[in-house]
Amino acid sequence: MMPGRLSNQTLRVLPDTVKVPEYDRAAVLPGIVHLGVGAFHRAHQAAYVEDCLAAGETGWGIVGASLQSATTHDALAPQDGLYTLAVRSGEGETLRVVGSLLSLVVAPQDPAALLDILIDPGIRIVTLTITEKAYLRDGAGNLDAKHPAIIADLAAPGTPRSAPGFLVEALTRRRAAGTRPFTVLSCDNLPANGETLHRLLVQFAEFRGDAALRRHIAEDVACPSSMVDRIVPATTDADRERISASLGIEDAWPVMTEPFSQWVIEDRFPAGRPKWEKFGVTMVDDVRPFEDMKLRLLNGAHSSIAYIGLLSGHETVAGTFADPDIRRFVDGLWHEAIPTLPQGAGLDPDSYIRALATRFSNTALAHRIAQIGNDGSQKLPQRIIASAIDRLDSDASANHLTLSVAAWIRACELRGASLAEGLFTDPLDQKLATIAQAGLPGAETVVAVFDAAGFATGSSQRSALETLVANHLEILRQGGPGAALAALAGDSVA
């Protein structure tokens, strides 16, 4: 049993090989609230803020807020918010204790406490990593007025449940108190995430029937877009045991990550911001080209690896990527996606995919593909389908891209059979299960799934996409992933 727990008091007993905060944490003031304080935030944004605090910018500590579970709070509150960031590669592992997370609050347990923090004039930025589904959009991409959380937040704005509900109520109270609005910075994998979030906040104000509030949010609240990139696999019990043994004391929730990290942010912060650019953050006028490259090359490949890998019996990204047939498929996917990227924006996609190949081959990270497989109906439109539509619009092939969609459908069909029930989840699980149980032919299945997920709605290429996906799905059903990959490569299929 470990002799103690990571905390402010035990920092001084850690080995010299572990980097620890050398600034006075007691002197740090909160300037950022983060909604969705999961592993990715702690490996990415919190680490950049840690660099700023270490450089003397002590007004930018983070208050973390969980909008659902108390798990992160219960693990880190006894540790004074401290945790170990383990950077792993083939060259070994480096450990750093991060101190930028000053405190944590669990919103469902005490929504008033989170609102009190959000209206503090010292809070100048609110960042979010809440995943795509927590933006509560309908099939058209607008705020879903029929969602139970939105209905509840409109009926009782003082006790919100959703991210839009908390943000709009906090902005309402700040405006009433004469406090300038905070900047709202989305760090989620959404196209034009800042613009999307801003539109949802304006729509929430409209739903509240407050024209002045709507105008205030529309005109005075900045929501810059950002692009984030770092691979952060789920922490395992073996990780906890290994890190705690290295520290000599217990860390209940360390975070594993890779050496690579990227953050591109539109530089619109009326209330101020940390000097992130000093520590590798790229501040730009328009993040969209960088966002497109990441979504279509990294995230698109990740989703494709996940579903093909699960069908092939693999468990991790590195293990899947080492499969020669799947590696050949990913190369083909990148070949199709690269021409769809913005031209003349200073991107270097060839260098980017070379770096991705190195990252995907990192066997030191056990990045489980089932984790990546979650929420496919929310992720595939921007990661895969947008590229496929652009390819078809240019009369070019989209065979690799559409196999990714078919693999997702097939993986959903096989859960509870050859794949474990609940291996990955999706907001449309009930509808997807109903479609799978109907036993429809491939073409009819694909149309039903596209209807349920809203894939390619309004696109003149929808029928062509459905045909390509249906062809892949029939091969996957009859011969499995090996047959589908062989057919794609032009090999004969038995």
C-alpha cells in the first residue's frame, strides 16, 4: 500500500525525475472555467496553462466542472487537483505533475456553485471539451428545442443542466451585474466549433424569449474557434499502479498521452488571455484550414481504424495500424482526403500524414479503438462524409472513405453478437438496433441509417454515397473485413 496520496503536501517527497510545479499554487487565481474536465483536457489545455503559470502568469488558474459524473472530482479533489501527466513514446516515459487545475465542481450536485464561479469577474475564459453530443443539436445542426435538458433549462434557468443553459444563465447574470462577458472557447472536434457554439447560445437566448439577451450574446460574446490535437487513451488500472509506483505515492487518476501536441486558436479574446503562443500554441485569424486537415486526416483515419480494426479483431490503434492490409487502406483513405483540403492555406498535409503514421505506430500508448468508436453518428459527417461528398463532387473516387461508413454500420450490427454488447456506444443506438434487427438488405439498411443519422442531407451526392456504402456493407456481411479490404485493393474475392 502506498504511503500517501499526491497532494500539495506530498509534492516535496516526489523523486527528482518527476517534474513538479515550482510556482506558489496558493498565489494562483482562477481565470478559466473548463466544462468537461476529462482526460483530454488534462493532457492538453491544462498542460498549456501549466506552462503559462510556471512562467509567472498567475491569473489563469483553472476551475474544472463536470457536467455529468463526479468521478473526476472524487479522484482529484483529495489531491488538491494535482495529477500526473505521463508522456509515453518508444523512447520511454516522462512524468510531470500538473497544478493548473485549482479546484473542481460537479454541476449536477451543485449547479449554483458552478454559476457562482462563472459570474466571478476574474473568470475571463470558459473552455469546453464536452464531446459533440453534448452540444444538443438537432438534425439540422441547430439547438434541439425538444431535448429534455433544454426544456428543463428553459423552465428553470437558475438550475441548469446543459452547457448552453449554464453559459447563457451565467452571461445573463454577468450582464445584469455590469460584468463584461467571458470568452467562450470550444475545444471539441466540431467544424467551426466556435461559430457553432455561438449560434447555439444565441438560439438558447431566443428560446428564453429575451431579445436584449440575444442581442448581447450575438454582438458582445466572443466564441473563437480552435483546433486541438493530442492522442489521449483511457487510463487503465495498470497505468495507475505503474505511475503511483514511480511517484512513491498514490495518484488516483494520472493521464497518459503522446509527445505530440497541437493547439490552433483564433485570436479573439476581448477579456484577455494567457500568452499561449510562447508555449507552442498557434494563434491565427482563421482556424478552418487547420481544423479541416485534422478532422479529415487524423480523426477520419482514427474512426476508420476503429471500425475496421474492431471487425478485424484488433484492440489498439498501434496494433490495427500494424496490420498491412489496414495500413494500405489508411494510405488510400488519406490519398482520397488530401485533395479535399483547402488550397493556399499554408497546410502541409504530406508532412502531417507522415507524422500521423509515426503517432499511430506508438506502441507505448494502448489507445483502444473501442474508445474511438463511440458516437460514430456524430463524428462521421465531418470526419468522413464531408470528404466523400467533396470527392464525388469532383468526379473522383471515394471508395476508401465510404468503406469507413460501411464498417461503422457493420460494427454496430455485430454488437451483441461477434462484438461485445456495449463495446462502443452511440446516441442513435436504439434506432440503429431497430434497423439491424429488421434484417434488411444492404441498400435498404444504408438508406435507413442515413435517414436516422441525417447523413448527407441536402447533398446531391447522397444517392451515390448510399450505393457505395451499400456495396461495401454487402461484402462485409458476406466475407468480413478481409474481403472488403481485398476488394478495395483490387484483389480477387472468393
